[in-house]
Amino acid sequence: MLQAAADFPHSGSFAYMDDVDADGNDIVEKVRILAHKPEDRVLVAIKSRRYPGEIASGNRTVRLQSLRPTEQASPVSPPKPSGRTKGRRR
């Protein structure tokens, strides 16, 4: 592994991705990008050990778009109210 920290989305950098645990709860997984693959895919190492029998050595290939540089989810702008929720003007 690389000893020096790298910037997202380069190999060696840490990233976060959304996942679901065995109980169906949404969680955020911390991963390390190991290598870039064709078609905007990356090989990542999952830091947690929640997948003992599913993933060999904790590695998984995911789409680069499913990763983000921070643990916080991207802010979602609230939906604009439609005419029905605003009420009628008189």
C-alpha cells in the first residue's frame, strides 16, 4: 500500500460510499481506492469487516460516481413546492 496520503479520487486515497447493512439500515462505508479500472470503475478496499464470506479480502469493484471524498452525504436541495402546496392566491 501507499504510505503517503493521496487526494481523492486517486489511488491510495480514502473515500466514502453509501451501503446497507444486514438489517437493512443505511450506513456509510470508509474505503480506500486501490486501482482505477476501465469504464469509470475503481477497485476499493473496504475498511470494515462486515463481509466475512461475501468479499474476498474486503475488496470490491464499484463505480467511481458512487464514492465521495467526505463522510457527509451531499446536500440535497429541498423540492420546490407545487401550486397545490403553496395554496391559492386571492
